Amino acid sequence: MVAQDQNEVVKRLTAVASVLLVPTFIVGVYGQNFRHMPEYHWRLGYAWSWSLIIITTVAQLIYFRRKRWL
């Protein structure tokens, strides 16, 4: 019984860590001072990065809720 409860906690922590990992990676890439990224020269580049973060986060939340990890 204790092992089963611990397994559920670990699954939930894994899902939360994964949901936080993708936006952190995207922010880390766009936080670099690269000169040749096309998004920096777009008028809607800022909106593009925010929409990418939101879409990937929502997709992960949907995925983990369907698997009943969250």
C-alpha cells in the first residue's frame, strides 16, 4: 500500500516537473543573445514565443490529465 501511494506521488511530481521544464527551456533559448534567430526580427516575435509556451503547456496538461497523472 505504501509503495502504491509513493508511486502515485512520484508520477504526479514527474508530471509537474515536465510541465515546468518545457517553458523553462523555451525561455532559456529566447533569453540567449543570438543575432540570427528569425523570431527576433518579426513584428510578432514576442507573441510567437508566448503562444509557443502556452500551447506546449496546455498540450502537456491535457496529456497528463488523460493519463490521470494530474
